[in-house]
Amino acid sequence: MPLTHDPGIMKPIQPAISSAKEKAPRAARAPTLLYAAAALLSILGLADAIYLTIQHVTGQSVRCTIISGCSEVLSSSYATIGSIPLALVGAAAYFCVFSLATLAAFGYRSAGQLMILAVAPMFAVTLWLIYLQAFVIGHFCQFCLFSAAITTLLTVISFIAWRR
Amino acid sequence: MKRLPFIIILVVLAAAVGGAWYLKRSATPSVPAQALASASPRANAPTSSDPGAEPPHTLGPANAPAKLEEFGDFECPPCGLLHPTLQTMEREFGDRLRITFREFPLVPTHQHALAAATAAEAAGLQGKFWEMHDMLYENQKQWHEAFDVRPIFEDYAKRIGLDIERYKQDLTSQIVEQRITQDGLRAHSLGVKGTPTVFLNGREIPFESLLPADKLREVIKTELNAPHP
């Protein structure tokens, strides 16, 4: 059996090591960028939730407007937990995720793990709220859908960052 | 560098609280209860805007010291909630309060809102606007989900004693259409974006001061007790 030439075997070890060294900072930077993106997304979610909270507190969300859907959704019994607007809980959750993402971006490893724990229930609640809008209330509110999109992205990002 | 993430978090927290405060201020168009009466009239006060349909649908004397103007949509649930409160106010304040109703059907948000406004205006041509107005609000849940509201409204017309043939003709009349359009123009000139929107002596009452009845009663009392030039 003739010996075949395998260029891989012939490769010097040293260059391979130096290449790994070059790649290392890029790989380390990736979660940082992901956490930074998560922090920015959380700010958008926070702004959305604050807007909805104020709409609720001032009673604007209960009024009927030309934009269909929001008043039906936000005046439903699902928009509050007791006397607390659900949007306020959402604002607190987004701020919590923002804080954790910021800390994780600055190298606090445990913050990234905690972020997963914070985002997972948010995502579960998001799925439940979409179900309510689609099958129980029968109307969609664009601000709620925006929040759902943000939470979904945060879930994906935090999962990818955690895997790395 | 170690402190930087905490500084960022604090800055965002401060911005969030500040933003919430700003939004709350701008979402509340006028000051509630106590300060409402002493506040200066808004630039877009009803006196300087589109007059709306003439004559308007009113309850109470023209010289009443408190003039309340509602922009309503018969299919809007919060308007339906406000309806008994306004009836209570009308009874309690008597000649000191004048209530005006303006049509503001939210199309296409509410599929039957325009038909309801048309029915009320057609009834108005026979002098029974308020009877139809009450009938529509009191039975809102019944017709809100209906596929075809025409037979339901016709039944209401019969129950309040309208001439049915004339009512049917008036539903498609130009006068009815114009009245709804004119009220809509007035709403837009006042910056009305939703229903119910209520003005008291030219100043918008914040929505949170409309319900329950105790809040609105307080707003009207304050307005009546305020010194007027």
C-alpha cells in the first residue's frame, strides 16, 4: 500500500498554536458583543413597557382609539396582576435584564447565567400573552407584540452567549 | 473601569424614571380636579375651534355654569361605562350642568360605530336623539357582537316611538352624514384622539378623572366653585 501524502501532518505545530492565539480574543469578544446587544434591546423593551405603564396609569390605554387592538388588550383583565399593571412588571423585568446584560458585557460571568434565569420566565409569559391575544381577547396590540419580539430576541441572544 | 457598568445601570435607571415622569405629564392633558377650574384655557379650547354639528345635542340650560362636552362612540366600552355616570351628574347638578354629545365613531376600530352614530342622528331628526343615545349605550353589549345591526337598531327605533319609514329614509340622508362629519371635524380641531374625551368649560378632563362618578363629581363641583371672570 503506497504511503499517501498528508499535508496536515507536515504542518508545523508552532503556526497552528499562534493561529489559535489570534482567534482567542475574537471568540472572547463575541459574548461581550452579544451581551451589549442584549443590553440595548432591553432598553427598547424598557421604553416600551414604561410607555404602556404610563398609558395604563393615566387611563389612556382604557380609552378607545383609532388604532385597533391596544385598548381591547390593555383594558382586559389580563393587563393587571391584582392592582399592578402587567406593563410595570415588564418594565422591572427589562431593567433587571439590562443590568445583568451590562454586567455580563463587562465580564461578570455569573450575571450572564442569571440573565438566562431572568429571560426564561419572561419568554414563557410572552408566549402566554400571545396566546391570550390570539385566542382569548381576539385582538393584538402592537406595543405588546413589540415587547414579545424583544423578549424573543433576548432569549435567543442570552442562550447563544451562555453556550459560548 | 470597575464602576463603569454600575454607572451605566444607574444612568439608565435615572433615564427610565425621568422618561416615565415626562410621559405621565404629557399624557395628562390637563390638571385633575382641584386645579382644573383655575387652569388657563388651552390653546385648542372648544371656543376657538370648529363648531361641530348645529344645533348640538344638549341636555341642560344654555346658561349653565358648567358646560360638559363629550366626544363619544356608541360602540366604545369605556363610553358605555361613562354613560350612567353622566346620567347621575345630570340628575345631581340639574340646571347648573349642560351636557353636549358629539359623534366620534372610531372607524374602522369599531365596525358598527358609524351605523350606531347614524341611527342616533336619524332619531335626532325626529327629536329623539337622547332616547336612541340611551338605548344604544344601555344595550351596547347586545349589538356590539352582532353581524348585522340594522334590524336591532330598527327595533330600538320602534321601541322609542320613531316613525320607522322616516327613520329608514333618514339613515341615508345627507343631513345625518353631515352632522357626523361636522362633529368629527370639531373633534380633530380639538385634538381628540380617542373616546370618551370630555371637555368641561373648554378644558379637557383627564380620563382618570372621569370614572368613577365620585371623581367626576369632584371635578364639576370644583369648576362650579371656582371664581369666574
